[in-house]
Amino acid sequence: MKNQLCIVLDFGGQYNQLIARRVRECGVYCEIRNYRTPIEEIKKLNPSGIIFTGGPNSVYDESSPHISGEIFELGIPVLGICYGCQLIAYTLGGEVKSCEKSEYGKISVTHSGGVLFKDVPQESTVWMSHTDYISRLPEGFEITAKSADCPCASYQNTDKKLYAVQFHPEVTHTEFGKNILRNFLYDVCNFKGDWVMDDFIENTVKKLREQIGDKKVILGLSGGVDSSVCAGLLSRAVRKQLTCVFVDQGLMRKDEGDFVEQTFTKLFDMNFIRVNCKDKFLKALKGVTDPEQKRKIIGTEFYSVFWEKIRQQGTDGFFAQGTIYPDRIESGRGNIAGHGSTAVIKTHHNMVKMPDDIKFEGTIEPLGDLFKDEVRAVGEKLGIPRELVWRQPFPGPGLGVRIIGEITEEKIKILQNADAVFRDEIEKSGVADSLKQYFAVLPDVRTVGVMGDHRTYDHLIAIRAVTTDDFMTADWAKIPYDILARVSNRICNEVEHVNRVVYDITSKPPGTVEWE
């Protein structure tokens, strides 16, 4: 069964993915499309609703993204957000001007009714971010909300099914934002809420069986969330026809390679191949200190090992990847990058370019339409252990970018042990659920210390923990002092060659979550 569809038309807003995620959280399937998507293509997609995103431009600037008024004649309900709010009004003959007083951050708005504000208090807090405002609405439209400095914080034209809000209902700072989105989706667009993970698994497994038939499938398994869930889906669909290749470069967290192997050999019916190649990586990294050079070497060596193992397995079948929806957006695939550009923002590690001599019958991406939180939901329903499903973000180069300076076997061991102690204490303390990421770093620093009656000159360990909603910004976590004290005491006593622990209290910005 094909799901009802909501389209998010991207006008360059920073929250475009967040809008789509919120829509899906309401049980509605949603895709992000470029604002230049032709009207004929939109008709073929047959969406039940359309949402215009925000954007950094001014609608009265000729070089800004615009859209044909024809889209408003399709009879499809439209919700405009921020720039999208101004764009609807401007396109249909309204007037947009520069604000005398811009609004940023949390603002109180008062509404006067309307379908969007059903079950929303008359006064509530929303998240504003605009320097322009609608000074005059087109004929047939009415204002439904305002703030102290914004005379048109929301408006509607019920006959044309056009609605708009100047604020951002998709962000958590807007108190009743999800209510507003849900009201649009269900009360205006008449969505039924047919986007359910159980249905996704059942439908995807059926499609995979039809597509693969009796052919083989090879998947590169990193042990991360995406590749693990991809492996679980494929295993359920074709069992022993699936071969997972797991390259252990020796830069994973303590005992993580063994955990991945045990999980997938016990939980799923598949062929599992583990390639242990730590020595090869250490040899290639010897003497290298520049972080970008380390990343490049680790990536090059990884795929050198991976593709060689693939050649040994043969390519008479399909190649599978754990690509998810944000990977496709960030890599410019699918006509969805902002500002009408399909330029590549970054080449994602889940989207691999094959060597010319390796030719599969095709590439399979079972998770290509899912966001990360949806991938986790699928993983839980497949029975994959929580430790893997809720695995923290872990850089592609592994501990290679958490060891500052040259990477050696001794340093890897020190960091693995220190990181294991830190994670153990955090998990035992009960604060792990409040943290989005926590890990240890081994800077290229040695300090003077005293152990027993002896002077030491050994390594310093830095520990890092952050809280965040989206990783675009992050706050350092206010871990209680008694927990930090236990972490420091255990690391210094249990991990050889460490005599000092420091806690990183830098937020993002100005810092980043990782050190390199």
C-alpha cells in the first residue's frame, strides 16, 4: 500500500529536515523536494499537503527563491513557515517589508482562533527568526495570530486551503508547534496517519524479496546504527543470501568489534565475515600527526581492505548500503538541496563509489527514505540490542580522531580503557539518557604527577559530554561533581600511563563536539 504523501518544498531553510521529521512523527510520510520541482512533477506525486520551509532571503529581492502561483490552484493545502509564510502572501499580491524591529528567539504570540490553533492556548511561546514582515495580506486572507512586534504572525485563507505561520512550529522552543503541524495535517489535509514502522518493515521485506530473488547480497557492516539495521532488514528478507563484511581496523571502542560479531552471528541468519587489519592501519599511520591526513589514510585503507574482500566474495548479485534519507539530502541526490542547487554538501560515508572493476547487478538502500530516529525505531522492532540501536554518533575514522598526534598501539589501548571506564560510570550513574554523546580523548600531552612516592610523567585524558537536540549546536553537560570524581579516580587508578583527567566545558560553538 502506498502511503499518503506530504511534500516539504525547501527554500534554503536550516530546519527543512526537522520539518519533515516532525511531520513523520505525526504518522504522515513526508519527502523534501527542491522548490524548483516542476508543477507537473508535483501533480504526479499527488501529495495531500505541501509545506514551504523558511529561508535566509527576502521575498522582495528578485534573486531570492520564488514559485509559480500555479501551485496554489492545485487544490492541495499549503502551509508556509517563516520565509514560506511571506512567500505565499507576496506571490498572491500581498506586501512584505523589512522589520523596524526584528524578532529572534522565544516570542509570545496571541491567536484569535482558526484551525491551526485548535487546542492551543490563546497565548503561547513560539520561536521567531525573521527580519521581514507581512505588511499587507492578499485579498481573501485573514490574520489569525500576532505578537507585540509582528502584526501578522499567522494567517489563513480557508477557501483556498492556504495557511501560514511566521514562526517555526517544528522546533522544540515553540511550545505547541507539534499541535499546529498536526492540526494542519489532519484537520486541513485529512491525512489518515498511515506512516507506521511495522508497516514499513513488512512492506520493505516484501519488496526486498521480490527485488533480490535468489541472488546474493553483500553489505559493508560498520557496527553503526544504519548498517546494523540495514543488515537486520536484509537478513529477515533473504537470510543466508546475505553476506556482511565487517572491517575491524583496530580503532573501535573497547571490545566493540567482538560485540558486533557476537550480535550478528547469534541474532541473524546470515554469512558474517570479519576482517581484522589493525596492523595494516598502524603501519599506514606511522608518523602521521595531521588530522586530515589521518582521516584520509584511514578512509583509503578501509576501502582498500573492503573492496579486496568483496572481490574475493564475487559480485554476482546486489550491493547494499545503509544510506538513510539525510545522507541523500546532504549529498545532493534526489533534487532536494536548498536554493535549487543539487551541489554536494559532503560525500557521505554511507554512499560509496565502487571501483571500476567491481560491477554488481544493482545497489540496494532499504533505509533510503528514513531519518535516524525512524531507523532506530525499525532496529528496536527487529530485535537488535539497544546498545547498537541507540549507539552514540561515532566518527568514521573511529578513535583515530580522538587520539591527537600520532596513532600508536599503546595510545589506542590507553584510550580504549579510559573511554570504557568513563562510559561505565556514566551508565551506572543514571545520567546517560540525558547525554547525547560522551567519550574520552587522548591529547598529545603529558603531565607531571605523583603516584605513591614516585614522580610520574604520563598521559592526560580529556573527557567530553554534551547535550543537544540536533548537533548543530551543543552544550557541555553539567555532570555532577561526584560522578566526575569517580571517573577521574578510576581512570587514574585503572588505566596504565594516565595520571591526570580534565573535563571539556566548551560548548558548540565555539568548539565542535569532536576534537579533530
